[in-house]
Amino acid sequence: LYRHVADQLRALIDSGEYRVGSKLPTERDLAEQLKVSRPTVREALIALEVEGRVRIRVGSGIYVSEPAPLAQPLPATAEIEGPFELLRAREFIEGAIAEQAARVATPEDIARIDASVEAMATVQHPGEASMIHDRAFHVAIAGCLDNAVLVRVVGELFDQRLNPYFAKLAHYFENPQSWNAALAEHRAIRDAIVARDSEAARVTMRKHLARSQERFAQNFGTEASSASRGARSG
């Protein structure tokens, strides 16, 4: 859906509806105009920024850019999922995995989970090392189920964070504060698994991935400054 919305916005730009240098409507207004959710609009705007068709100025708005000579729109068949769609899928799948992990985790499994949490606490974020340890945490929980397919699925889902759209979104909203929040959520998941509380493990994992979506859904553009202040004061 976000690719379809990106196509619509690109067509409006190409038709002159939104001229180079002009400011696009807010996310909220675009969502109402196009009859889609705000996360879908956000994914579309990020896709257009990766293409070089728009420029996002945090605290100011989204502006139409002069397209680079070699800029190409995203192919309709590109196998790149939107960041919010990816996180929703992980919320469902990894919630169920964490629930089962709390029932079957061995001391060796717990040791691997603990090692990843301890490593996460020692690195700076954002950065390559933080992503490695974040991935190791989620893969270690999947490993508790002793199922190579689930380990591969969780790893591959996490690795989709490396696509340019997810990376661009993370550029705006990931920072040491968001990393510390994620680390605290990881510790809560770990504690639920150690306590053999399967329901708490499922809920805390789903909350962690839902909060990841919320962190990426903070407003940018003209509403960014007030949203950031609200997030810090929460």
C-alpha cells in the first residue's frame, strides 16, 4: 500500500500539483486526502526521500526536491516491505515465540539471552554493534524452541531493518534515549522468560515491538518538535 501511495504522490509532483521547493501537506492531511493511515503515508514519504523526490526537514516539514538525473521510482515488484508492516508481523510472530520460550528455555538458552542483553548495555546506539546485539537477543529467544526454521525466520525478519526505507526512518527517530527504552523492554522480556511466565513473555514481547512502532510514528515535519518534547517527558 505504501508503494501505491508513493506512486500517487510522485504523480502529483510530476503533474506540478506540488512544485519543486514547495511544502507538502502534513502527514495527517495527506492521510485524510488519500484515505490511508498515517503510517502508510510516512512509509511512502520515506520511500520518496530515498528516491530523492522529497526532503524531510524535521521541525519544518516535507519539501519537494529536484529529482536527480538518475533517480528512478521504486519498481512495483520490489520485495521491500514497509517498516510498520514488518514490525506488526514481528509483533505477532515473536510474541508467540516468546510465550513458548518461557515454557522450554534451558539454562544455556538463558545464558545466551543474558549475554546479548549485557552486550546491548555496553554499546552506543545507533550503530552497527547495537544492531548486532539487538538481533542476537531476538534470535536467542527463537533458539529456545530448538527449531531452525523459526531461528531463520526471526533473523531474516530482523535483517529487513537493513533496507534503505527502514534505515532512513531509523535515522530520524532512533537515538540513545530510544535505545535505552528498548533495552529496558528487552530486560522485561528476559525476566518473564526466566520466571517461566509464558503470558508475561508474550505480552512484553508484543509491547516491545508495538512500542518500536510508536517510536517510529512520532511526528516529523511541523509537528516534530512538540512530539519530541512529549516523548521525552513521558
